[in-house]
Amino acid sequence: MKMDIAVTVNGRKYQEIVEPRLLLSDFLRETLGLTGTHVGCEHGICGACTVLVNGDSVRSCLTLAVRANGAEITTVEGLGTPEALNELQHQFREKHGLQCGFCTPGMLITGMDLLKKYPLASDAEIREGLSGNLCRCTGYQNIVAAIRAVVDQQDGNAS
Amino acid sequence: MKPAAFDYVAPRDLKSAIDALVGAGGDGKVMAGGQSLTPLLNFRMARPSLIVDLLRIPGLSFIELRENTVVIGALTRHADLEFSDVIAAHLPVMAAAMPHVAHLAIRNRGTIGGSLSHADPAAELPMLAVFYGATIKVEGPAGRREIPAEEFFVSALSNCLEPEEIVFEIEFPVLTSHTGWAFEEVARRFGDFALGCIAVSLELTDNTVSDARVAVMGVDDTPRRLREAEEILRGAEGGARTALRFAQIVRASVSPADDIHVSSDYRRNLIGALAERAFNTAFARAVGAKP
């Protein structure tokens, strides 16, 4: 069985024919060639494949590509460019929030959703928010610090 | 770690979804948020010939206050419950529990109907349904029926749904007279499945408990109301003695199994400690003090 789907990824429209069993993670990487989205555990535990679907963070390995028909998707490629990083990416660089980089796309996308939905008043709240994303290098300290820096900056701008 | 091939339909109404399941002759599977089913597909532990996706059926995602109940559509996502003002105002135990349901990315997709249908014994929504005495409304080839939550869950990952029945909404009674409540959970990692979890709510008359409601999960094959524990709270006053006696009854009422995470004894002791804490918090809330 094959199905037509139309999705917008990072502002660009795609129309593809896919099998219903194709995961959104594989659709992004294999069909569209957007390899910024990483695939770790493939059963929703590690968070590396997290992308934004209509603005909400979602595990792309737990989403069938056909379910994204008509949706707007943002992957790590859509956050910023190497020349113009977005603020969260910039703070990941400033605070040394990554080492090997495997978990980073998922951390960034999760971070974007956390910043949008929660006050993140305490570091404990940031840690709870990141509990669904595994990192085996950093010990998380610098990832928390990077998100903290963005929160502080937003609070500074607001007051 | 890729699903085996299956056919896929995304019907526009419940009747067509049921017809598609009947047509699949027992080999069809309903997908709601897909957060429990997709891992099973990826592992090929589930190999249905047909996926019936409810995603495109309109009108199944809502949270409505109707008299003394909150009615929730089956496709309502966990994140919708987490951020709902109606839930915060009328089902405070649910509001407190929602951040513990998996992680944000899962809550953005997972649905209440899906969680109840999956019936994980360590999941929050089945336990909340049992705690509140919710009514689970389902539709199948023979029509609609209403199932009390306590009769819905049969054993671990198993409920009384017929293969072609679909949950379409859930009705939660508002416990208006219960002014004190608490929700306590411990998991290995915040958002993981619970090692032990308890919900308590209390009604006080003259600083004495006049009504109580207690439910636990993670410590048996299904979430459970603990009526014996509720009974010993009726007529009791606040304080350490009541809390300890309550914890003792809760510990004695459950029969957790050993598993790869922790031993049976650990879970039993944990639920006792959480019970003590939950009673004290609920009582403090009921007398109007900050816990």
C-alpha cells in the first residue's frame, strides 16, 4: 500500500508517495535527505528524533509519516543556519551544551517547546522538561545552563 | 526496528472506523495518539494487517464541564489536559498528575482514550479514571455502552473492550465536597512509568474526615480503589497516628510483583511512604493550610 502525502518542512512544501509504515523520522532522513534529525532508540525513549509538528514537539520515530499529511514540520535545520544560529543554538555553543552532538537536535527542539510552554523558573523545572531526552556526554549541566541563559535573557527583555 | 507492512485507513467518523475494524476480521488495530502502539509496531510485537487511525475523526477532542461532571473526548491529548483551566479548576488531582505522564513530546501526541485502551498498570490516566469513578463510553458494532472504570481494567495491558469497540468519551464526576487532595508518585526518572503512585482526596466536617477516596497504581495488575483504606479514614482526625495507620492499611492492601526495576517489598514500602505523605498533604489542604 502506498499513499500520497503533502507536508511543509522548514517552510518548504514536499509531496511524496510513502508506505503507511514509514516513520516520520525515516521520511525526514531517507526520503527528504534532512539528516539533522537523529535516530537513536526508535521506540520513544531517547528523544534524539524530536521535531516540531504544527509547533508541538513530537517524537518522529513514534509518528507515521502518513499522519503528518498536511502538517507543518520544523527540524533542527529550520531553527537557524551556521551563520545565523537561533538564540538557543547560540547559547548551546556559548555554554558548551554539546559534545558529540548526537542528542543535540532533540535537545534543541525540546528546548524550543519547553521555552514556549513553561515558565522554567527553576533549574529543576528545566531538568524535568529534559527528562525525556538522553545525553551520554555532557552530564546535562551545560544543556540546562544554555536553556537557563535563554530564559534569563527573555525575562530580562520582558522587564 | 521498523514496522512490518500494514494497510492504513483514516476514516472521518466513528461508524466507518468500527466498520473497518469489523472488515479486518480481528486483525485490525486502532491508533489514537500512537504513543503506545507505535513502539509495539516498531518492535514488531504488534503486526496488525490494518491500522484504523482515528486522527481525522472530528469532534472527539474536547474538555467540557457538564453539571457535576467533566466530559473529555477520547482524542484529547495529555498536553490539553495538562494546560486546561477546566481540569485545573474541577479535577485538581488530574491536573497534578498530568506533568507525570511521560514527557512533553509524548504528551503532545498521546490521548486519554488511547491510554485507557492500552491499560498500562503503571500509567496515570487509567488510575485517575478509577480514582474519580469515571464512566468510559464506548461504541462498537452492537451500539454504545457505558463502562465504570473499575470494571474496565481487567489485568495488566488488558481491558473489557471487545475487539471492534472504540472509546469515544470519558465522564469524570467532580468531587465538589472533597476540599483536600494529594497526588504522590515515584518513578526512576521523572516522567517514566511509576514504581508507585497514590491519589487521596478528603472531605472534612469539624476537622474530622467525613469522606475519603483513595486509589493506587504501579503496585498491582490494574489501578485500584482501596475501599478498606478509605473506610479507616472516615471519622479520623489529622495527625501522625492516622497517617501511619492509613499507610499500614495501604501497604497491606496491595500485592506488587518483583520486576527488573525493583522488588515487591520495595514497591510495598514505597506505596506506604507515599500514602503517609499523601494523607498529610490532603488533610492540610482540607483545613486550608498550605501543605
